[in-house]
Amino acid sequence: MVRSAMLTGWTEIFYGDSPGTPEAKAKGEALLQANLSPEQRVSLQNHGHFDVKGGQSGKTYRIKRGRQMNVHELDAKGKEVQGWCFLPSGGLVEGDCLLGQKLALEANEGAALKAANRFEVGTTFTITGIERYMPTYQSPRHVWGADSTT
């Protein structure tokens, strides 16, 4: 099941960590690596992201390390033009989330994007009181009411 990630991941915001034991994280990473092409593996290792083609539209999406707000649609020149926020349900470790996002875009792009929250690339916001933990955090402006800083 794919769901929006807007209100999940608060432990990541406050504590900078994702759920799961070290063993679960290692297994999730191994499963992800086993399902990436050689080019995707190299890109993930060297740049912290990999690209996938949408199974219905053929659009290119860049999936970055992280569990939420890490999927960006690219234009024909490779520029990030639109952000998409979705992840598999269940509080999964990062590797499992990245693999879930990859498979969702490849196998059922329309359903994944329908479940996703859309955000403008480069949009940031702050929440009163959270500044001491994380001064800026990317989020959809339409949800949080922040102004674009770009």
C-alpha cells in the first residue's frame, strides 16, 4: 500500500534517524541493491540517488536517499521540476522505502502519483519551535502554508 508521507517521519525530523534495527537496515539495503541495475547502484553510491522511468508515462524520476519527500520528476534536460512525496506504509527502513518507491513508479505510476503529495522543488518551511532541531525542512507549500524561498 502506498500512502502520503506528509505526517510521517517525525522521528527523522527531531532525531535524524529512520526506524529499524541495524540488522533491518542492512537487510533493506541489501534488498534494494539486489533490485537496482548496475547503473542505478553506481549512481546511488556516488550521488545518493538513482533514476527510474515511470511505467505508464515514460517520465524520469530521481529517487534520493531518505524516506519521504525524496522523489523528484525530471524534465528532458535532467532538471528537477516537481517533487512527489509518497512511501510504502508500515514504518519501513530506508532501503525498503526506496525500493517500494522504485517499484511503484515502474509498475503503477498513476496510483503512486495519485497517493502522493506534490511539492515544489526548493520549497522550504519552518515550524515554530522546530528551528532548534532543523532550521529548514522541505515540504509542500500548499500543506504548510510556507512561502517559497526561491
